Amino acid sequence: MKYVLVTGGVVSGLGKGVTASSIGLLLKSCGLRVTSIKIDPYLNTDAGTMSPFEHGEVFVLDDGGEVDLDLGNYERFLDITLTRDNITTGKIYQSVLEKERKGEYLGKTVQVVPHITDAIQEWIERAAMIPVDGKEGHADVCVIELGGTIGDIESMPFIEALGQFSYGVGPGNFLLVHVSLVPVLNVVGEQKTKPTQHSVRGLRGLGLTPNILACRSTKALDDNVKEKLSQFCHVPAENIVTLYDVPNIWHIPILLRDQKAHEAILKGLNLLGTSREPDLTEWTTRTKVYDMLHVPVKIAMVGKYVGLKDSYLSVLKSFSTAKVEARLFCTHLSTIERSVVEWVEASHLEDITAEEEPETFKAAWNHLKVSNYRALMVLVPEVLVTGSAREDSCCKVCPLKAMFLFWHLPWNADSNHRICTFCSRLHNANSEEFDPKTPNPCIIFMPEGSKTHMGGTMRLGNKEDLCEGNGQEEDRELPSI
């Protein structure tokens, strides 16, 4: 097994996740099997209880794992199905403490080194061996992203563990890609290398040396800037690539290929003789089609977390993919459409807003009543079906997609906008969340659910639902999930 570690320096939000996904795609296009691991240094066991305002959406895996949104990028870029075996500080400490309680350390003093660091290394090796592409056997390369920024206190055990890990797997089996920032000062228009120099110095002081520098900047690095970085960071100039601003993230794998990043990675992992030239033909075609989308199609997104657009990242990505697919396979289309999302704060649709901020209330509802408009309802309060404005709601004038809490609402037999014709024939049909004593619950609390604990208590993921009956039911028109 070969390992590629992606770290970040200077500031957060540089795009380590996209870089890791792009490296994985590039290696996959060279004929290698690739898997990915995300290391999140926070103490949470998983992302399930974290506010989307803090970290963006919670991405749910096929096995029900609630993880960071970067794993969504891994799956979309690499066309793989990951498992809940990603790493957080909470999981590592939990596993070590469970072993301690069982007496598995035989009375030894349990410490960060070696017990926590050993647990991290064992977890990486175990997760890397899990097949994720539908084939038997493990992948050829595992791309590991270390969340956070070099120098963060919570990352220190992982840095130490990864330093030991790189030594353990030996030369030619471990490669480090460091994503850093090369800012351009508007006053002088010069690309500044000092932030990256300090970041690399800090990384080396912690026991890790980068093999490749991926520098984020507004434009391609000048040759003299690369030479300067090479001299002070001890990285060959040919191993320094620029990830400059592009119209969409689908360009990043192409940028890496054009700068021969795959050659540097394959050489560092001793894989030049077992791989081929990268074939990104299909990927390049899709990227070009995406850049051609220009006719705006408005979609209303009603949600609780619209203050941070990453809260609904997978939904937004599905729009982009759908538009590209439509253009590639529906050649008769005369226009090339792109999605323009109109964000609507769910609370702005409530009656209390009509009393306190009537203009805000009116503007929010007007977003949902535009003619020739396509609306996607993401999360909507009950007022949408029971409030005073329901008679003028968008349900009458535009297509509707129900998700999350709004999935409960069409089953409400008192609603003027019932979607399920079966439940509309049940007296007082409702969701147990709205009426725990309803005689005909169409939505119930799952048996394994908890009303006191929030983390890891929901039935999530790609599961098969079986509907049983007496065979006399009529055809049912089910709401969209």
C-alpha cells in the first residue's frame, strides 16, 4: 500500500479536500485503485451533532456514517463508496479508553505517545485496506487528508503519529503534499513566499518534510517565485505546482496534470513503471460543458442554514452534475442552463415574521411565487402548510422537492397540500414528531432512536425499506424523498 498525505498551512479553507480529491482522481486516471481517509482533529466522535454553520453540511455515507463534507468530494471525484472508518480525535480517544477499561494495556500508564499515536497508525492501516470501489482486494494508493492547519494544538498527536507512520512504511511508500498560500499584495502586485516558508519550516520542525508543494494563489506562480520556494523549502522546483483560481473545482485535476504533478507523485511512490499516462478525456469534456452553462435557471432553496452555503453543498453539486449530464446526453436541448440559487431563510416564512418584519416576510414568499420558476424545498417549518400564507404558497405554481423535516409535512391529513393520496384517506394522519398521540402515524420514531441522546441514534444511509400490506391497497402516489 502506498500513502499520500495532504496537509495545509498558513490559513484554513485553502482547498485541501479538493486537492486530495483531485490527486486521487489523477492517480485513478493513471490506472491505479485509490481510496481516501479524512482525519478530523476535533473531539467530536463524528460530524452528526455539529452545526452546519460551523463545518458545512454533514455528509451521510452509504453505511450511515455522518462525516465531514470533504468525504462527499472524495466520493464525487473518485466514484467510490467510503465507509464510516474516517478518523476523528474523539474516535481515537474513545477506542483507547475502551481498551484501557478492558485492561488491554496490562496496567501500563496510558499516554498520548505511544498509545494514542499507535492507535492512529493502526486505524489508518485498517481503513486503507477496506475496498471502496466495488472490487475485491485493497487499493493501490490511499490519499489521507489531515484537517486543520499545521501548528494547531489539536493536530499534534496526528502529526507525531504520521511522522512515525512515514518512517514505518519506509521510503517510496509515503509522500507528503503540503497545500499552502502564496498571497499577492495589491499594493505591489508581488507574490509573497514568506507565509509558505514559515509553514514548511513549522512542518519540518514537527518531523514531516513535504515532497510536493501545492500553492494556492490568484494566478500561476512566476518562475523566480518557484525557485525561491525551492531554495528555502528544500523542495525541487518541478515539484511545486500552482493551484490558482479557476471557474470551478473540476479544473483542479487538469491543472495538476498539466503541471506534471502525477509524475512527481508516481516517482515519489516508485509507481512510474506500473502506471500509465493520465486519461482525463471524459473529465475534461464535462469541465468544458460546465463552463458553457450560461442560461440562468432559478431555484429557490428554503432552509434553516442558508447563512452558510456549504450547509447544502451536496444539493448544490447535484444541480451542477444534473445540468452537465443533461447537456451531454440530451443533445436536442437548444439552451445551456446553469442553476442560480435563490436562498430563503425558513424563519422568514413564519407568521411571527409577518408581524415583526412584514417586508422581509413578503420578500421571502415572493421568492416562491415567481412564474416559470423551479423551487426546491430543503427544510421548511410547519407554517408552510398550516400558516396563513399557505393558500398562496409555491406548491401551486412550481415543482416541489421535499427533504428532511419537510418530508413529514405532506403526510399531514390536515394540510391543504397533501401529496400522499393514501394518507389523505386516513383520519388525522400525521407525523409522531408533530403529534405523538396521532391515531394514524405515517411518520414514526424509529425503534433504535433516542429522545435523550443526539449522536448516532438515527437510521441513516443506503438501506432497503420493505412495505408490507394485505395486498388490497390501491396504488399510492408517494411524495418525493
